[in-house]
Amino acid sequence: MSATHFDVRLRRPAWSPLPSGMPVRMRVRLLALLGLPLIAWYFSWLFDPDRIGQPVLYGLLIAAELFNVIQAVGFWWTCAHERVREPKRPREDAPVDVFIPRYDEPVEVVELTVAAARALHGTDVRVWLLDDGDSDAMRELTQRLGAGYIRRPVHDHAKAGNVNHALGVTDAPFVAIVDCDHVVAPEFLEATLGHFDDDERLAFVQTPQYYANGDRPGVPGAAWAQQTLFFGAIARGKDGLGATFCCGTNVVFRRSALAAVGGFPTNSVTEDFELSVTLHERGWHTAYLPKVLASGLGPEDMAAYVTQQLRWARGCLSALPRIVTARLPWRLRVQYLLSGLYWLSGWTVLVYMSFPVVRIVFGVQPLAHLTAPVFLLHFAPYFIVALATAALAGAGSYTFSALALSASTFWLQITASVATLLGRKGSFKVTPKQGAGGRQPRAVLVPLAVIAVLLAVSLYGLLHRPDPATYNNVAFALFHVSILLTGAWSALRPPRPQRTTLPGLSEAAS
């Protein structure tokens, strides 16, 4: 196969969900023993009435810090319950319907996915392309590869409606769902189906989403680094707590579980998340197998990343009322709330960035009688331990670029939360599988505007009030600028030409 036509999804995965050395649950428990006293020390200092500066700003600071502490403690609690499952072969082969939902993805992306699914080990594997794009080229592709083709008459409810329609015209006792950009390993079914033998109430087995293009700089690499933390330590911890939720692809379902809850919910843009809530509410169990068994494509550029993250944020935030009222055990409810509330993190970023601006322009701040050394003395130890926990739990795979990308897209979470609060219905938008191929300044207008404000205010303060307080706040403003610029930079630089997904089937098999 020519190197210029090599598909990155054919490469051996360069990441394992299982870190080497000391189990993550032990690392996290040790750091939690250190971190909890530091949290108590910081908040005892922060809650001292003598600390109150401008009351409104102080209240915002307390709210932001409490939110972050809840997320940190929740992360420690989750990772401390890590469970590591092993691949498990089924006692007997069972028929499996493999669904590959497709909307507008091109042939060169879908072809290898279908071919890999057709090569799955198993005596009765039925591969179906669920084509919501009504493409004759896709019909011809499935005929050529020996796969089934399903085209529904009415294209409502996006992916959820597409899968539900296919459930109604197929009958295998197990159903695997694979996004049309993911190439499954031949042993995918052999590794997952055996877990259903041990638990008749097991609804699904989820496996990681692996971004084969995650070694590329910029958005692909940073987006993948974010995924490694979730599909590594967090997903293993959720499994230990019985709180694994479906992530939409690379998952195998027991059909009777889907039938028991009426299939995928059609009132959410994150139908997999809400389906998991319903399954747990009905007493079904779920499992996570920490082994990469499929290679897919992450967002190639900032516009694709924005589309993906906005949909995830809208879906998870809109599910919060459902989680609150669901009949769930307390630890399942808390786990779902932690996952949903994460998408409010953008508000804390906005709060922190506003403080140096308000202090320089208006001369007020949240804390009184404050110097930078005193604040850092109380805050920095807890903050360092929290960062160290994420770094150790992710075995070093969570990078500064991942943190910067998340911070620079804080506005997505604010937009999603406001839209959810106003009751605006979200729409399901497929994450583009190929980059646009050019600079994308429009995708980073908000962080660029914030950078301009922070720089302008800093210059104003240095020219009009060059005192120690101004220097401290300018330093904090420049800290935020460096993070925002790092996260936004990949959308501003010229793209690097790389061909990653253009093999022919015969070449891929060679």
C-alpha cells in the first residue's frame, strides 16, 4: 500500500486505557489523603469573614471554587473505585447485528468501516449500513462488500431514529453499534460478548473511543488527550461504581434491554447518555471494557471540535432534570450529575478571567486584605495536587494543550447552558470527519475577543495605575491570555496538508 494512501485507522493503537505500574485507584487515594486537608486549609482561609472584599465578586469566587472542588473530589472518588475488566470470550457464539449509522460521511471514510465489520470474528455476524443520506453509492458499497443496507422512509430523530428503525427490521439477540468512521478490530465481538454470559441483567458493554488521528498537532492531539482521561481512569472508575454510560459507538447491547426501554430516546441530542439513565433506572447493569477495539477519527479542526462539544454540552445539560428525578441509587445519581455538571465549567473560566479586568478598571476585587503571595500560599498547594492527580490518573496523557483547548472553548458551555435554560431545542449535528482545510478565525472569535480585552485592560492599568496590585492582576490576565491563545492557535495557523483517510478497499487489505 502506498504511504500517501495509508489510512491512520489501520495503525496499531498507540494508547492503552490501562496504565502501567501502581493501579490508578491507589495513586488517587494517596493524593486524596494529601489533597483533602489542603482543600480544608484553603477554604477555612477563604471563608474567613475578613477575606470578603466586594460582596458580589466574593460570592462569585466562592461559587466557582465550590464547583471546582466538587468536580475534583468527584474525580478522586470516581478514580478510587477503578475496575479493570479483561476481554471475555462467549461460551457460545450468538448472532449479532452490527449497525453502522451513516448520514453524510463520504465513501472513503465509510468503506473501510464496513469492510472491517465484515471481517469480525463470529459465526453469525450481520453487518448493516443504516444510511440516512439515501446514497446510491452507499448501497453499491454494501452490495460489493456483502453487507446489508437499510434506508428508512422518514428521516426523523437523527441517529436515535435511525437506530430504532433498524432495531425494528432486524432480530439478532445482540446489537453492536459502530460509528461510520470507526474501524473495529476482528476480535471486537469475541472480547465483549462473554461478559453477557456472567450477568443476565447486563445491558451493554462499552469500549473506548480511540482517535487514530490523535497524534496530529493542534485540535486532533488536544481533543484526543481530553478523551484519554475519560476513557482511561474515569471510565474504569465509573465501571467500578456501576455507572458506565453508553458513549454511542464501539458498544454491544443486549437487544432485550433495548426493547425493555423502547429503544433509544428521541428527545435528546445525546441519546446514548439518556438511554443509559433509563437502563440504570430500570435495574439494568452496564460494563466498560478498557481495551481499544476500534480506531476512529477525532475532530480534525476547531470547527469540527466546536460542533462536537456543543452537541455534547447541550445533551448532557438538558439531561440534568431527568437525572434529578430518575429513580436511581444515590451513587449512580451523583455520577450522572458529575458528568452533566462538568459542562458548566465554562462559567468558572469566565469568572476567573473577569477578576483582573474588574480590579484594574474599577479598583474592586473579591478578596480584601490580599496579596498575591498570601493567596498563592493557600491556593497553590491544593491546585497543584489536583493537577497532579489528573496527570497521574491519565498516566501523563492529559496535556497542557488539552487543558488550553478546553479553556479556550469555555463559551461553548456558557452558550449551551443558556440555551438549555431558555428551553431551546438542540439539533443533532454530526461531527465532520474531515477538516475544512484552512484557517478558521470565526471558530475562535470569542477567545480572541477576550484576549483583546485582557491585553487592553492590562495596558490601561500599567499606564494609569502602575502599582503592585496592578502588576499582580496584569500577571493573572497574561496567564489567561497564554492559555486562551494556546487553545485558539491551531485555528489561526495554516493547516498542514496530511492525507489520513483515503485508501481504496483493495489497498487497505493489502
